[in-house]
Amino acid sequence: MRDSGGRDSGGRDDRRWPRYGLIGLYGVIGIVHLAATDRFLPIMPDWVPAPRLVVIVTGLCEIAGALALFVPRLRRLAGLMLALYAVCVVPANIKQAVEGIAVPPIPDTWWYHGPRLALQPVMVWWALYAVHAIDWPFAVRRKSPGAAKR
């Protein structure tokens, strides 16, 4: 059984390792967005206004989301926003894959793009699961008190 802070009955935080993974992943990706902003510009869809600014802001958002996962009061919001972020970057990932845009050192091959696109829903799930927004598929099925035994 968990309390509202995501701790099980023994007081352990049962989702800390998935959160630490997100913190590392989004922290690194955010830093890369800031350090190599121009490398991301070719994959930005044409309809995105101020693409350079968008890449910088997304890098800052990734870092802010990663840091917010450390703060219990902000954790759930951070997970929800990182899940939304994972949805929002899909158009850039599709553009890169379909148009064959090379962004070294990322390989320009469907052996890379296919799994990357397929893993986007996993990234959404991971962010939601890490902050207890969802329990699927690991939820414990509970019988209602009035349910008859079979």
C-alpha cells in the first residue's frame, strides 16, 4: 500500500529508480540542447516559430523537469509535463526520420529512427509511471468489499 507521497507501507519510495533514470536522461538531453542548439535546428518542423529559441527553451524545460523530479511537491507536475514534452517532440522526430536529416553523431538509418519513434509512447508512460500518475500495467487488482467470492 502506498501513501500519497508514493511511499509503500515500509516507507520506501517505490518509484525512485524510474525517476532517477528520467532525471539523468532529461538532464543530459537538456544540456545537449543548450550546448549544441544548432544541431537540432534542421529537424525542427517548418511551422515552428523561432526554432532556435524553441530548442533553447526545450532544453531549459528538460533540465527544469529533471530537477523538479527531486522535489516531492513538484514531482507529479514535472512527470506530467515531461510526458507532454515527449508527445510534443514527435513531429521533430518524424521529420528527421522521414526526410533523412543527418544530425551527427546520431545515425541516419531506420535502425535508429524506427525504435526511437516506437519508444516515444514508452517515454510518455515512463514519466507518468515514475510520478504515480499511472500504475499500469503493474497495478494491484483489488476486489471491492461487496464482491462475491467465486
